[in-house]
Amino acid sequence: DTEVTQTPKHLVMGMTNKKSLKCEQHMGHRAMYWYKQKAKKPPELMFVYSYEKLSINESVPSRFSPECPNSSLLNLHLHALQPEDSALYLCASSQDREKTQYFGPGTRLLVL
Amino acid sequence: GIQVEQSPPDLILQEGANSTLRCNFSDSVNNLQWFHQNPWGQLINLFYIPSGTKQNGRLSATTVATERYSLLYISSSQTTDSGVYFCAFRRGSEKLVFGKGTKLTVNP
């Protein structure tokens, strides 16, 4: 099983809302990732968790707040987003940071 | 940092045609992957291929690490092959870096 699941599939939120994106994997992977992808661009790394600890933050604004409650779950908490934050948010996991990454289907976020 | 260039940026084929996509990188890497992103946004692993040749059905990939390039071959293309093909690489535990992609359209 190489499945990474993400919820919700679509999300529309206002600039004053607080929402969360959820990612789950049951492959026993110990590294999990959040990527942001704008239209017609490649994915860009936001955060990396390794063994449930944040190991990379690619200078992401504080209105994005990641959380790794356990080895299978990764959340991305959103607060006071801007319209330019509208994008496809992809979660990925890998056995460790040097192994192949597997991606979830993504959450399409629209900020109004 | 390492630069990666994919070519061609866009490719339009008739169903049944063959194609070759290329990924050039500016320095040595020890982790190279090919992905297909379908029109719904799902990124699907095609190959993990730091060197050598691999085949999976109608798709095959070859990486020549010493010459810093990788090729993805698609034979007998189908409309379901449409989407964007990315190569991505990493050195050690550094972040995965994606090329800009090749957008493939296969017409019936």
C-alpha cells in the first residue's frame, strides 16, 4: 500500500477564517512533507517532518502552521491567509528523508 | 544549487505515437525520480532511477549520471498519458527539487 490520503479535496476560505488540512499515511514512513503548487508551476517544498520533528521550514509565513501529532498524521493549520495563497497543497511521505517520496492527491485551496 | 532543465516544455502527440522526454541536471545527484501529474493534480511516482535503465509497461527511463541527464520514454501513447511529467532530484537528505515539467497532450 503506497497511499497517502488528504482531506479535504477542496477548500474555500475567507481571509479571516481558520482551517486545517489533514494528511495521513499508514506505510510506516517516518518523513512527511508539505508542498505548495501554483498553477503551471512545479511543487515547492514548505515543510519537512522527520521522526515527528520539524526538520525543514522553507521560510514559510507564520500564517501556515504545521503539526505532526503522530507518525501517521500531518496537519497544516491555516489562519489569516491571503488570496495569493490559493494553490494546490500536496502532502508526501517517505521511509526516511533519503528515500522515494509518495504524494497524496492534494487539497485545492481558494482564498477569497 | 543544482539546476535542472526539462525538455521539451510542451509536447502534443497523436494516440499511438512514441515520445522521449529529457531532464538535464547541472551537478551529480544520487536520487532522481520521474513523476506524472494527471489533470486532477495527483502526482504519481513513475520511476526512482539514480542510474541505469528501468521499464514499466509502456514506460521506460534511463539515467546516465556521469553525463547528468535522464530520459523518459513513452511508447504507444494513450490519452490517459496526458498531463505534466516532472523529473525531481535530491542529494542525500536535501530537499527534492523539481524541474519545470513537460506538459504532454495526447489527442485521440
